[in-house]
Amino acid sequence: MKKVQAPYKSGIYIGEPMEEKGDKTLIKVLAVSKHPNQGDLHHPKSTDVPLFHERKALAENEKVWVPTALAQEYEGEVPDYKASLREALDRLEEKLKNEQNEYGEKALKNIETLKQDYHL
């Protein structure tokens, strides 16, 4: 069956297209390519916001509508969901450790909480 890679909010996911409606495609999440960024999506990397959001990745088999134009065919082996989640979170954590600023510190606190929530 065809697989796609598509962005949702600030994350990127590998999934299976389930249905198309107009310019949207419903995908079932199979793996995480890029973990969502932490904080306020409207003020990226800013800590001076009313609420610094903890952003979780979409769950395995969760279904989400994405713009069809952004759902690109995915070639290759689809990784295990849990392994892909750990890898994506590790990449984000490494990037944040290199930030060495207030945003990085706040986001790293969220990452620690997410690791516990995800049982990683």
C-alpha cells in the first residue's frame, strides 16, 4: 500500500493515506519523521508568550487531515513507530542542547516530560 510523508503543525509524519476530500488527505500515522517543536507555533523560539506549549507527536494510528499537496510519496521502509518517535525526540533534544538560550532550556524541560509521557 502507498505511504506518504506529510507535515502536521511543526512535526512531520509517515502515514498511510485513508481518504481524500477536496484538497485534503486523511492519513493514518505510522511513524514520526520530525518531532513537533515546543512552545508557541505563532512565536517560534520565543519564551515571552502567555503559554509555552508542550507539543506531543501524533500517536501511532492517529488519523489527521493534511493538505494533499503536502503529502509526498514515501519511498523506503517505514520504521517502527516507537523507534521513530525516540529517534525524532533525540534529534530535537540534541538541537535544543546546542541552542544554549532561554528557549532551549524551556523546550528541554518539555522534552524531559515528554520522555516520561511516551515511556521512553
